[in-house]
Amino acid sequence: IISTVANCLGMVVEGDISTRSIQRVLQEAEVAAEVPMVDEIMQVDVAMEHLNYQSHHITYTADDGTGVTRFAGVQHEVNHTSKTQLQGWKDVIHEMCTMYNECIVGATAGVTDPRELVTKVKGMLTDHAEDQKKLIHLFREWKEVCEREV
């Protein structure tokens, strides 16, 4: 990951990091992320309770068969409707592909069309609320449009 990020920044990394060091860095990063998050949540103003934020995660199977979950960001949404949530996913996927295409890795591998990424979606994990059922239906329709266009 370090080499990939460095390549995107046009930098060269010399040497390797041991597996043990990587594990320690990840553990420290987790603590570094969780402690401030709990502190911030505990200090949230009650007046802000009615703001809508949507957290996006993507799970896929890696080449070695292991499941991988990646955080894809949090977006503020004006409401919690299915259409707004779908637009949030469209924005996240577009931003991810734009960033990839602007990176050295993306430029080397070839431009990625956001519609191609959408065609690889195999499912969604949500609760069973009606708005989520509608979101899945809308996402499926969007995927079908992307499949026809690609």
C-alpha cells in the first residue's frame, strides 16, 4: 500500500517494511482512529441529531479468496430517501474512479469508467426497511443501465 500511494505521488520507496511492523502500524492506526471518534461522538451537540450522514463501505473477494471490506467515505445527505442514497453511491463511485484515473497507477492501467465498476456489484447489505428495499431496486436498475452502456 505504501508503495502504491508513493507511486501515485510520484515518489520512490526504498526498502521493505516487515510484516510485524505493518501489523503494529495497523493496530496503532485503529486506536488512533477510534479514540478521537468516541470523544467526538460524546461531544456532539443534541441540535445536530437530525443531520443525515451515509457511510459507504465496499466488500469484495480478493484474488486469494479472502473477503475484503474497504471504507469508501461518509457523505452528508439532505434526507434519507432511496433516491438520495442512490445519488450518494453514484457520487462515491464517480469520485473513486476519478481519483483512480488521475493517479499514476490508473493512468498506467488504463482509464476506469465508473459504469464498469457498477457492473461488478453483486449485492448490497442493508437493513430490511422499505427505503432500503427501494434503494436496492434503484441500484439494480442503475446497474442494468450501466451494463447496457458499457
